[in-house]
Amino acid sequence: MTRIDLTIMQDRLERTLQRVRERKIIIPTLAQQRDPSLVPADIQDRLKEIGLWDLHPLNLFRITWHNEPKPFGGLFGDVNYLEFPSSFTGTKARIVALVGKWFPCGVHKVGAAFGCLVPRLVTGQFDPTTQKAVWPSTGNFCRGGAYDSRLLACKSVAILPEGMSKERFEWLSNVADEVIATPGTESNVKEIFDKCWELRRSGEDLMIFNQFEEFGNYLWHYWITGNAMEQVAHKLLGEKGQVAGFASATGSAGTIAAGDYLKQKFPGMKIIASEALQCPTLLNNGFGAHRIEGIGDKHVPWIHNVKNTDFITAIDDNSVVNLARLFNEPEGKQHLIDSGFDPDFVDQLDLLGFSSIANLLSAIKFAKYNELTENDIVLTVLTDSMELYQSRLTEMHEEYGEYRKENAIADEARYLQAVTTDNMEELGYRERKRIHNLKYYTWVEQQGRTYEEIMAQWYDPDYWLEVQAQQPEIDALIEEFNHKAKVEL
């Protein structure tokens, strides 16, 4: 099925309505998350008393790119973004990134999880009084899913690889009802899928929200992230400006769905899909392990619209971890300031988590490959911040020793200023078809999808448009649900 299933299950829906009445839960529409000026004034007044990360149902309304960048009591404003100076990126193009830190729980995946769970709640397909929501992830999706589940009075099970950062497990232990660590690290997605099948066979009453195949993930980013990027682009475009590209690590292929939206608004732009060089699945049908946490690989996500992808870039994870030190170690930050970069800009580099650094490098590679000018804008996204990776900095400090000025000079020169256009590919029809065909081995052979649907993804021009068109229908169901619940604050 292409479309998100919106079949009403009335008996479960009645139990769900009773639960939200008891917990005083009001669910925002996608339109309100896209444009928070639509949020009712009484809710905005209450938000002034609530912290950004608080486990409070009204923080559902803060699942937006428009939050004020403050940890407590903030309301809404323009989209949060960061523009990188040309002297920093080594390219004339304007590279601009949306900032994910200012979502509740510090990651933009909280939106993707909302997009998966809420349609099941408001139709009665998911019953929070009897079922558990299972969130398989390489890091941030289960974080967002556990957070959303708490706000929506649902029990949650977080699944993530045992090799992910300590911060993730510590936070989840206080928010999720159960945390399952699977073997391996971020590249071991198959082991996560295997755990999901084990849970299905257990007979326990649960619903698995597999971000790699859930079209709610695709739709949320298409509609919300895509629109936020469009707003930033229009703010920055001059008389001669153009949006040249959008770069995103593939991960679950949720975020990169924003590229489908942007192409409809800026038809000449290109979509750049990024992955780790140490696991070049898209670039070279390859495999391996890497340290760019949270992006997932060794397969092509079901919800990746490969036919609409124009470039593949592979980023060396050594570049990512060393730039993380440059951007966050005191000697690294001081070197950048001494090199002439604005201290206020340098202070914001902790907005880049590991995959965010990879996204930045992909945008730089694309700009250099295409010889872009100051009239070109390349958009990307900072999915999370270094707040989730402080233990990694400690580990590197213990393993490699103190970070000195000479390390900073070398890392800036080697991993930032010397970014090259190797390990990337401009895709034609055959190259896209090669990548799309890789879906067969994971999704048809292993995960129960059909041959007919994998063919429809490639040949049916309406396949992706049908999902994109579901936002009004979902919002109407949310509004009807809230009306029936009659929750008063």
C-alpha cells in the first residue's frame, strides 16, 4: 500500500479518546507544526511555563522548526538556521543548514516519530491502553519515538545498537518503558530488523514503527521540513539567487523527503544523498562499519524516492570525528577564532552532531563539484547537536590525548579546507535504477514487501504524489479527534 492507512477502528478509537481525556492531551495538526502561528493563544500562553524538553503533552506543539532557541518558556519565530561563511567552507556557494537542536529532546526525529504514531492514534489503529509502540532505530528515531509516546500516554520500546553513544542510553532509560540494545553499531540495521521480527513472533500486543518503511516519516519531512527550507530559501534568495541543491544523509530517508518538496518549488535544484565512505552502500553496493552515528546503512530504505535523487556522496568518518574535535575542543575553537572566524559563529559549531558534520561536508563536495557561485544556495540540515556526543569527545581525548593547536591546524587544513570531489557520483537513469533495485533484497526478500510495489515505486508517477497529498486528510482526522475528546486545559 502506497498511502498511509487511515482506516478507522472504532472500538479502539473510543478507548484512545478516553485516555487522552484523562491525560488532557491535545494533538496538533501538521499545519500547526508547519506554521505555529495557527496554534491557539491559550496553548501558547501555557507553553511559556514549560521547558523545551519537559515531558508535557503541550510540547507536541513544539514539534516544529520554528521554536525560539531557548531551553525554557520559548514560543515561536522564524525557522532556526545557520549559514556557513565561504571562508569556512572553501566554496563561494551559500551553504545553509536548518538547526535541529531546538526541537523537544534535541533531535528533529521527534517530528518523524509524530508523523508515524499520530495517524495510528487518531484512527484507532493503535490502542495506547493495550499496545506498546516499538521504535527501531540507529539512535535518534527511538529517542523521538519514546518522547512522543510519553507525551501521548503510550508505552514505548526503544531499539538501538549497543554501540551508540552513552548519552542516548542514559536518556532513554528515563523516558522509554523498555530499551533493547542490538548487536553492533550504526551500520547494523539488519540486526534491528531481526529484533523486530522476534518481537512480532512473541505474541505481545505491540505495533512496530519501522522508520525505514513508514510513510508517516516521509510525509512529515516532506510537508514540514521541506516547507521550513523553502521559507529559509526565500528569505536568503537575492535577485539572482537560486537554490542549487539539498544535501542529506540517507539514514531512514525521512529527511531527504524534503528534497521532493523542494524540487517541486525549485525545479532546477538537485538532491544529494550522503552516506559513510566506510559503508558505501549507495555509491558502490558496499558494506562495512563506521562512526557517523545515527544514519543507518547496508540497505536502501523503502521510503527513499531514489528516482528523484541526483548525487551520491560518501563521507570519510575520520573527517567527521576529527572535525567534531576541531569544532568543540577549546584549542580547536580558539584556532578558528585566531584564523579570523567570528567568535559568535564558532560558538555555534556545537550545533553540529556527527551526521550534521557529514551533511555539511556533502554540501561542500556538491558545491565544489558543480563550481557553484555566490548566487547559489545549498541547503542541508543539522539533525542533532554535540549535546548527544560529549562522551565521544571524552573517549577521543582518552584515546588520542590532549587536543593541541597543531592538531587543530592540521584538522582544519585536511578535513575542512581540503574537501575534494572524490567519492561521489552524479546519477543518471541507470545509476538511479541500480540503487533502487537494491531495495529488493531487503524489503521483498526479507521484510515482506511485494514485487508489484517495488515496481510501482519506480514506474508509477503517482506513487509518491499519493502520500504527499495525504496531509489534509490526516489533519482533518486530528481535528475531528480533538473535537470528540473535548479536552479543556
